[in-house]
Amino acid sequence: MTFESPVLQGMNPSERSNVIAQLAIVLLQAAGVQAREADDEQL
């Protein structure tokens, strides 16, 4: 799988980070990992 496609190369760092984060979420969901809610007390 190529992550350096022309589409990704044309993105600014913020856009690229967002796409990578969304991809990670999809992959975790596909693996059956439950997403945790943000806990303000842990900050």
C-alpha cells in the first residue's frame, strides 16, 4: 500500500494528519477495537 500517492503529496500537513487519523480509526474499527471516550479527568 502506497502512502505517498500524488493525492497525499498535494495536502498540507494539517490535512494529511487528519486523513491519517481517520484511516487509523477505520483500521482500529475493522480490527474490532472499541474507541474510548475522552476523559477530562485524565488531562
